[in-house]
Amino acid sequence: MRKFAIVSTLAAVAVLAAASAHSGYHVARRITLGGEGGWDYLTVDTAAHRLYVSRSTHVMVVSTDNEGVVGDIPNTPGVHGIALAPDLGRGYTSNGRDSSVTIFDLKTLAVIQRVHIPGRNPDAIMYEPTSRRVFTFNGGSASATAIDATNGNVVGTVPLSGKPEFAVHDGKGMVYVNIEDRSELMAFEARTLDIKAHWPLAPCTEPSGLAIDREHQLLFSGCDNALMAVTNIATGRVMASLPIGKGVDATAYDPATLTAFSSNGEGTLTVVKGNVSGVFTVAETVPTQKSARTMALDERTHRVYTVAAEFGTAPAPTTENPHPRPPMVPGSFVILVLEP
């Protein structure tokens, strides 16, 4: 296994980034979906050529071949994420509003089962293949819920140190999750649910998106203070803090091209490249659209998908709603397809 020498200072990153070639990523086209509801996570089914888009109360399913809507999964109140278990032919949604998981058939998209979980407000959701378990990461109860993916039975709870955000697995039974309000990573075993590590992410604060390089044992955390923390799994140490755009909510990693990404709500995609010497540097910042904070990577085509919308003026604050959100402009919801 080739060891990666990660650039460890922002100054060095800036110098190397200036000298590096552009990634080539750009917004190749926009797919107008419209419709009501906000959004959160996106998930690509590489084998089936589908993109799953959470839309508050339902999940839109888009073909990555003809880029049209091919289906919809209804009645997913407060849906955040979508996890896929190709070996079981099933998918799973985390429904934050009623603390449930919807299990559906990957081929037909028909709902198989609705599972109510003990954790509150499940946010991220992940399938771990060695244990055949689905894990929800519950922002309202600082916990992770383990579900038997074959039958929907809740099999256990992992107490976490704080509010969990995104999570990944290493393909060998270990799960890693960002803890937003403690600015740390936690690691636990999928089968035993035993907690194995707490790793501080300083200087990263409030991590959200998380991606993994399984071959070289690296984790990429997208942080609220416009940094990407690169953590060595073997040591638990932050090896680099790379500058990214503001408002990150998702990260991704492409093992074929040694490229990491962060999608930033300010309207940019940060592209972090690995070169032939095994050094990661910021290659470029690609303009997207304001509010494009989540994304998904298709490892087959190397396309990055992100979504955004236009918003009007926020209404005046009230006692009942002191921090009102601006309304989405009707029909403005779009998928941005970025290609190298």
C-alpha cells in the first residue's frame, strides 16, 4: 500500500494549489426538477444508474442515463438520507420527522416496510455490508440505531458523544461518524456496537460531510470553518487541514482518480486532487449555485451531482417564528451535473 504524504499547512497547500493543474470539473448541465419541498442528502446507485434525491416528504428517483425522473418513494416525512443495500435488493430512508426508516425495493421502488426506531430525528443513514445492518445517526438523541437490514428489526443502540452528522464504513466492519457539536470523529464496530475511538478534529470545527479512502485509510471531514480535515485511520490524527468553500454539508472521494470533493452552500465545489507523489492539494474551486450544499459522486462516470434552488425574501420575524426562512421560488429546484 502506498503511503500518502499529506500537505499539512495552509500555506503549503496554497503554493501547491497554485502550481497544480485544474481538475477540469465544471457544470456540464442543469436538470430542472421543480416540485415542492426542501432537500438534504443525495445518493447514487452506480449499478442501477439512478440518483436518489430527498425532498422533505418523499424521495425523487432520477435516471443518470436519460436524466429524467423514473420514480418516487412517497410518505417519508422529514427524510434526510437514503442508504442502499445492493446485495439485499433493498433501500432505506431516514425519516427525521417521525423517527422512522422506510425500506423499499431497489428494482420496483415499492415500499416493503416502515420501521419506527427508538432514536429521535434520524439524519444520516448507512448500510454496513459485513454485518448486514443499517445504521441511522440520530441528531435528536445523540445515538446511532442498528437495524437488521434483512428484516427491519432494531438490534441495538450506540450512544454517541454528541450530535452525529455523516458516517462511513471501511468495508471491514468499522463505522466512522462525525460528531458535529464536539468537533470530533467516533469509531465503533458494526457487529458488537463497541465504541473504539474518539478523535479530535482540531482545527476543524462542526464537521458535517464525511468521505473515506479505504485503500489508504483516510477520512475526509467537511468542516463549518471552511476546512477539510484529513484524518489517518491508523493513528486517529488529523494529517492536513485543506481550505474549502463556506457552508459545506457533504464530501465525497473518488478512489479511481484520488480526488476528494466538498460541496459548499456558498455556491462552490472544492476539488482536492492527489498527485503521482501521493500528495493531496486543492486543485480548484468550481462555481456551482448558491445553496448547493449536498452532493453525490458516481464512481462509474466520475460525475458529481448537486442540487440547488432559488429563494425569495424571508418574511418578517414573529414571536412564533423568530428566524423565518426565505421561501423557495416555485419551479426553481435543479440538479447540477458536474463533469471533469
